[in-house]
Amino acid sequence: MLTPKLINREAPITSQKQLIDYLAAGARPEAEWGIGAEMEKLVLDARTGAAAEFSRIEALIEALAKTGSWRELRESSRLVGLQGEHSSITIEPGGQLELSGQLCADLFCNCSDFSKHIVNAVEACRKLDLVLLGLGTQPFSCLDEIEWAPKARYEIMGPYMLKTGDMGQRMMKQSAGLQVNLDFSDEADCMRKLRLAQCLAPLLYGLFANSPLLDGKPSGFLSTRGEIWSRTDPDRTGLLPFLDNPDAGFSDYVEYALDVPMYFIVRDGIYLDLTRNRFRFRDFLEKGHAGQHATIADWDLHLSTLFPEVRLRPHVEVRCADSLPSQLILTVAALLKGLMYDRESFQAAWDECRLDTLDEVRDSCRKAWRLGLRAPWKDGTLQGLARTCLGLARDGLDRQQVQRGQERSESCFLDGLDDLIEGGQTLAEQLLQNWHGDRQEKFKKLVGHCGFFDVAKNRSDDDCAHAQFSARD
């Protein structure tokens, strides 16, 4: 995510108002709203399906570095990522490959950005005997079989995760997801979007459930990733408690973040471990640490270590969806853009999705992890809610086309959801139906289910449902 312009990152923090102002600086006029997306992919050995060793992932990044104007990101001489003008390629703790795409005016721009990356990544993987999967959890490799990416931050986070829950390291090394970034116009609009996004969490988990495997066998969940996150760290995951307050604002998010224990700060490129004794950002702000005092850069870094279902960085970031096959990646962003950026669809979605308490939202998420679209929702199921929200999102995107004078409606990016919703079976259930045979047979079916290919490379851009990830000049 981008730091708001005109914010001095090295400025010392002297009052909480600066923390509030940092969030408020993320506001943009409605005419300038954009859409951003981040996708994580599993990188596996193409012969065995095991998680790839970091040396091979590093070779993949080296190959991607030659495909554009990238600046190499290194730690202790190891290549751990690439930074572009508008996007970045990074490596998650277990070697998951993430593209943080540029903030775009529309989904066609996102599509172009993602498609070029996918074509380049698939070609590089082919030469390195690797394969990319859009799957929410590692299918075969156990926790201890996955190499840690050599980043200093993970050397601090990894041991700390053992103190906060029983699945924190699984989250880091075995899971992969999708995030969507949304703009807001002011404080009230931001809070509205946070509330709706949080109430949409059960639907997003149920509709996009695609992680039924763990340690080589079915886990009992359709979104194992959702269950993993719930057992990672209660201080920084789950639901935002203050959203129950109709008068909540930026100050409430600041109060929430101030009380989350810190991982680290960075000084002169060195990560300083702050995980001892539950040292909160509030403590750092009041007392400092070892002669160091809080800066806006520290606040920005701290915000990046909070992992609720929806968060501010300072864009609104929605984090519920499992990693998905390439043809469905932008359906998550399309669904949210259609609901969030159109007033009529927003209000209708809020009426449909609103629950009375956080406990109800939390319970609905748990049921969605196990039951997918069959999970109960009010007087029906999540399938019915998905059908309704899909229609609202499509209408919202069609109206945005007219309002913005776009040549085409972005609603075509929702087309992949019709069959999924009407069939009533999540991707996870579809995978489990074919999960039989020996490991090689299972792996072959897995690649067919969610492997990344450049099969759309030569299709016409006029068919955006199929040309989502074609390479464009």
C-alpha cells in the first residue's frame, strides 16, 4: 500500500492526532476512487507438488526481475522481492509469491497489470520446473517441510506466533489469500465501508472457499485458511470490535491499533525485536524504547502487522478470500467494487448483510469455513445471499459505467461467479470430489483445478471474462 502523499514518514509522533490524520489522509474524492488487489500464489515443485525451496523461488524472482523496470529488494544478499513504480512482487514467509498490483481506476487496468505478471511468472516457472497454484493452503507439504523465506521480520514473527495461538506459523507458511483495496471519501464513508466489508466476511469466506486441504489430506474445512487465521493471534486478527458503535471513527481504529502488541521497528535497515512483554504501540508512544521514539514510519509499519478481516492501511483492505485460480481472481474485486462504489447497491447490500452483533458475524464465518454456500444465513443460506449480492454488484458496476463514461462495464469480471453460485458447490467441494488416487494423480487434478497457465494469451480482449489474464502490449 502507498503512504499518503505529503506525510513525513520520519516525523516524530507527539500526539494521537497525527495517527488519526494519517488515516484521514487516505481519503480521496469519489471521482478519483481506485481499486487495488493483491494476490498470493503457492509455488510448488512441478513434479512432486511439494513447496519449493527458497533457492528456486529466488531464481523465479531473478527471472521476473528481467521482465520490467524492477528494483531488486535484498536482505543479507538474498533476493526477496521486486519494487516497481506502481506495484511490487514480494515473498511471504513460506515462499508464497505475491503481486501487490497498482491502484487502478478500473478493473480493466487491474486485469492488464495482473495478466502481464501471470504470463511472465508462468513462463519463468516452466523453465524452473515450478508451478503456481491459486489455492488457500499448501496441499502436501507439512509445516516443518517448508523453508522460511530469509527475511528479518519473519525471524521475529515466527517465534512470536508460537506464543499467541496454535496455528500462527501455519498461517505464515502454509496459507495464501487475496486482498482487495478500496478508497473512501471521508471518515463516515470509511466507517460505512468497514462495517459492510466486515458483515460481508461470511459471504466472502463461503463463496471463495478454496482451501480444503492441509498436510496432504482433507482438513474438515472448506476454508481451512479461515480456521487457521482464527487460531493465529487474537490480539490482531478477527473482527473490529468498535464497528458496533454507530458513532465510530478514525479515533476508534487508532485506539484499537494502539493496544495491539508490537512486533518490531526498523532503524538503519535493522529490525529491532519488540515482542517481549506485550509491548504495545501505546507503550512505545508514551515511553519510547531503548532511546528510540515513535515516528510515522513506525506507525505505518505497525498498521501493516494488524490482520483483522478488514483493516485500514490507510485504504480499506478486505482480507477474507482464499487464493483463487487465475480466472476468478478479479471476481473478488469486482464484487466489492460493485457493492461498495455504488450508493444504491451499497444500501441494498447493507440491508441484506447486516447482523445485529459481532458474535453473529463470527459464528457465520465459522459456519462458512465448514459449509461454504450451504451455511445458514438468516432465513436461508449463503447461496441465496451470494445470488442477491451478485445481482447487486452487477447492477452497481453497470451504473458506474454510465456515471464514469466507460466504454465497457466491469460487470463482465463477475461472470465466473454465476455457475459457482447456481451450482451451490464451492471450489473446495469441487476439488474434494476428485481427491482420490495416489499423490501424483491428486497433484495432476490439483493443477487442473487451480494451476496458473497462460492459456488466455491469444484470446481477444473483447471477451474480458476469458481475456482477464492475457498479456497486453
